[in-house]
Amino acid sequence: MGLFSHRSPPREPIATGTFNCTCAAERYAEAMRLGDVPSGSEVRVCCLDGAGPIARRLAEMGFVPGTLIEVVRRAPLSDPIEFRLRGYLVSLRREEALLIRVHSTLSDPSAIGQAPAGDASDR
């Protein structure tokens, strides 16, 4: 027997394809990726793309369907990104944030990242 003869069995992924998607097919197609959402926006998690340890860890940190997330700020070069959810702040690499599908909490999703009407920044 060699030094590396004992190998543990491979772990099974928690899901294949999309993890816990709660969206209808048309809503899934409209979903944005969290890594693309501008700072200051609030979104709600739709589902996690992918499977395996990264998706499992994101779910353990609270990125589960229905969770409200605020994009707090981005570091220079947009990596990492800081989010507020469930009463705490968490930073993710953009690559990891792109695995999270989200929907806008606004009635008009195209308004994400724009200043609210009547805001001082409009002047």
C-alpha cells in the first residue's frame, strides 16, 4: 500500500443545477445576479445557482430564498462586495455573489441603482 492508497469517498453535491429555486421559470429568467447589483440597492434572494460546498456555505451564511439583502458597498475593482442581511454584514467575492440569483424589491426593477424621486442628488 502506498502513502495515498486510502481515499475517502467523494461527497455528493447538495443539488444539481439550481439549489432551492422558488421562482417560476419566467421569474428565474428575469432574476439578476447579486454580484451585478449596484451599491445601495435592496434585493430578495430567488435561488442559488450551482451545487457543492460553495452553495452549501452560502446557504449556511443566510443566502437562502426569500432573504432580503442590501448591497452596502464595493471595494475598489468591485471585489469584494459587502452585503447586509439578517442583521449582520458579510463580504463575498464577486465570483461567489454571481452564484446568487435575486429579484428587486422595487416595483420597477429597471430603477435599481437610481436615486429615489425627490432626492437631493436629482438637483
